[in-house]
Amino acid sequence: MDFLRHTYATMMLEMDVHLTTIQKHVGHSSIRVTSDIYSHLSNRIQDTAGAAMDSVLAPRLAPYAKPDPDASTARSRDAQ
């Protein structure tokens, strides 16, 4: 039955439920236990975190980006 608790906690993390709430729902004695068990995160959580960082950093880094030579080739091909 531990796999059901683990699945439940992982799904809650993916829905952005706070770790202390999950800790109480699954009955861990401390937040550290919950954090240690679920610190591996799922691919979905990692993808969401990456997308969030991209949305924050991309506009700030755009002025420093080097032009992509492949992009200009694609544009000239599309214009024909």
C-alpha cells in the first residue's frame, strides 16, 4: 500500500500542493521526512520548473543572445 501513498504524494506535488500539506496527508512525522522521500521530483515538475525559468530569463537574456545563422537561412528560404 506504500505505492498508493507515494503515487498520491507525487500527484499532489505535480498539482503544486505545498509540501507541508502533503506531509500531513500522508502522515509523516516531519517535513524533512516528506522532503527526503519526494526530493527526486517527477519529470513533469522538472519541466514546469524549467519552463518557469525560461519565461523569466529569456526576455532578460535576449539582448545578449547571438544571432542564429540557421534562423536567417530558414527565413530566406521561407521568403522564396
